[in-house]
Amino acid sequence: MNDKKDLDSRLQNRKNVSRIEMLDRALSVIEYIFKNKDVSFSMILKDLKISKSTLFRILYTLESHNYIKKDKETGRYSLGTLFVFYGEEVKYGLTLIKICEDILSTLANKVGESVNLNILYKELVLNVLSVEGEKSVLTSRLIPISPLNCSATGKIFLARKNNLELMNYFASDAWEKRTMNSITTYEDFLKEKEKILKDEISYDNEEYEYGLLCLAMPLRNHKGLMDAVISITGPLTRIKMKGIDELSEELKNSVNTINNILIKTKYTY
């Protein structure tokens, strides 16, 4: 009886705990800057609907602790250097990265192109590990986040959505038209969905960046497909010269090696 009273009391205390409003707003500002990168005070003010005085205090505090930085010339904000250190600490704590990094290094050396480990973050692709092959201006300027609709990795995640979820996605502002080849409609993506699910491989043929080609395959553990994908990215002409089928086979072999480890160890992240 006493145990039940103690449990009821703890549950009630949890319900009475309120969120810290100013901290919520500060975190929403960090999230906004992360998603939109180089942003102005007026952009944050308009989109987050925070009062000027409150937003000024939040930005000043975040900047003073190096969570964000302000460009002296443009006055725009971006994430601060502190996140570099936090990011490296988190990345090295992820067992999945430790499992993949040696295998991806071997693959990158073999194919001579950039090889990546990407995960699903909300409605975005987040790159958590990248191993360089041959140098390329195109690949070196890629940012670590990308939309689902115009990347090989993102299309693998999109293909798992049911038809209603896909319609909602393309009706939202989550997608981007990066090039003339970017898929921007529900109807156009349906043409690719069945093939992606069947072959478990996806291609980005200049859909994210002109002159760039990417191929991607999903990882799986003992529970099935994971929200993690391995991809090869490089200049279109160079990849075609090496042979898309040949690179696809090398990618498949490396993914199978990682999958065997994930399945045997019953890895879950």
C-alpha cells in the first residue's frame, strides 16, 4: 500500500513540474539557427515570434557562451564553435560510427570517392561520418544536412513513408528544389518508391547539386531496417567513368559487412 502511495506521489510531482519558458525559447532559437544557418535578427523575430527584448537577451547570452556567433559585417547569426567540441564528443560516443568507420575508410580508398554514414533527423538527412576519397570541390562544399526529396539517402527514408505521409510531406515546406532534377511532387516520387524498396538502393542524379552523383543503401540490424544509410558521393563524370554498377556492388558489399556485425551484436541505437 505504501509503495502504491509513493508511486502516486512521484507521478503527481512529475505532472507538477513545469518547463522553463525562457530555456524553451533559447533552445528554439538554437534549433532555428541550426536549420536555417546564416540568419538575421529580423528573421528569427518574424518566424519564432519572440519579443525583441527577449530575443536580444537570448542571443546575447548564447553568444557570450559561444553557442552562437555573430558576423561583425553582416550581423547574421550561426552556430558557435562550442558545438564543434560537443559534436565530436557525441559522434565518438556513437557505437554505430565506431562500427562503420574502418569499413567506410576501406571502401573510400577502394572506390576513390567520399563515403558517408547518414542518419534520419526529423525530416532531414544528417551526415555523422564522412571519409574522403579523391578530392572534389563539389563534395568538399557539401553541408552535413540535406532535404529528403533530393538526396539518395533521403529518398530511402522517404520510400518508407506510406502514401498519406508522402502526400503530407510534399504538401509541406520540408522539401527543396535544388536543381531541375529535384523531385518535388508526390506523383513523381511514387515512380521511384517501388524501385527503391525493391532494390534497397537509391540514386541522386544531380538532384541535390549539378555535377554530383550519389548512391545510397540502408543499414539493418536484427530488428530490420534502421534510420541509417551508407552512401558514396562524387562528381558525376568521374563516377560514370568508374562505373555506377561497379560502385553499387562495392557499396553493397560494405553495407552487408556492417549489417552482419549489427545483426550478430543485436545493435540498437
